[in-house]
Amino acid sequence: MPRLAFHQMSDAPLVLAQPESWNPGGHWDSLRWLIMTGAFSAVRDKRLLMIVSYTNFGEVFQDGRRVATRVWEQLREQPMALSVVEVTIRPSQKTTGSFVVRDASGFRLVKKDYGSGDFRRPAASEVLASTNTWWFDVERIEQRLISMLGGDAQAWDALLADACVGRRMADTATLFDKAFSALPKITPKIVGGRAVLQAERDLDQLSLLESGLVHPLRVPAARAVSLKRHEDVERTFGEIVDSEKM
């Protein structure tokens, strides 16, 4: 079976592609971009919004309906939750990605560069880690944004309509930053032989904002196939083409 078919079934979720950027602000901006540009208007009549990282086109669409059903049930069980994040088993010695931590504050996703120092790794040989596949309750996201406008739903409608035609985008960006305030991670990098600082935010940081805002859903590792290098892309999409010819 192909991991990701080029032509989805008619009942597949609406897919919106974020414009390519040479200086991305992190996965956080995938959600911020929807609000800032007014593209959120295209999903207002949907129940769930799924944001998928380019690095984990595993079986996210292959088994999407069953997972979406479980996500929806989980969100109904947690009336304060805005999102569900898929997590899967990873080796505990893995040094990248966000790991599941449960403490007095509840469920969190942490990684080394979220603040100073490192978190205590579990003694087990395996841990649960984020797959970078996120499911959002569209209505609750919208309600949170409206609450930042004093509960004025008409003001939100007008703001979103303006953003759709390229107006007041600074206002929609400010509204998002007020509703979801996370500090960027600063990472030193070498680009073109020069030392630079990269500022970015991850969707995983949503779990650090408030307790109960995000809930985990354990899924098979196949839903997190990594595409990091050119050869990974060629191999994965080559398999898709071959399977469609059969």
C-alpha cells in the first residue's frame, strides 16, 4: 500500500499548503499563518484541522478516518482541550524531537532547547515522542480567538474577512500571538559560512502554555516516517509512483 497517495478519496480532509519560505519560523507558524492570512476561513465549517510536518508523511492519510474518530472522541472527553497530538514509541537515547513528560502540571512535550538545561530522561529503553502530527478542534480554536476580542464574534468575522483580502494582517497576527503566546527557541547555526541565530517556535510548545490544552494519542510508528534528506523523499515518493502503476 502506498504511504501517501497523490489523489485522495473524495472524503479526504481539505489540504492547505503553506507557501515555501527560506526562513521558516517553525511549525508554530503553520497555525499562525492560517489565522494571519485569513486562510482559516476555509476550514471554519470543519470539525478538525490536522497539521502535518513535511518530515512525517507516513500513513497519516492512509488511516486518517479511524484516527480522526478517536481524536474527536478524546476531545469530547476533554472539554478544555484545544488539540490532540499523535505520539509514538522512540528509543530513549534519541536526541532530537519532543518527548512526553508527565508531572504535577500534567502532560507536556519537552526537548532540550525549551528553556535552560535538560530534562530527566526516563530509565526505560523507550519513550513516547511527538510525531509532529496535530489535530485541532476548529470551533475551540475560534472560540479562543474570539475571547481575545472580548467575545465579539462580529469583530472576529470582520477581521478574518479583511485578512482574506490582504488587509489588517498585522491585527490577525497580533490576535494569534495574544491567544497563543510562546517564546521562540534561539538556536545558533552556520549559514553560508556565517554564524547566525535562528528563532523558531514549535507546535509542541502548546503543551507548555496551559495544563489540559493538549492531549496525547498514541499511534503506530508508521505514522511518523521521517523525510529529512533528498534521498528519503525520492525513496518514499518513488514507492508511491510504483504502487500506483501496479
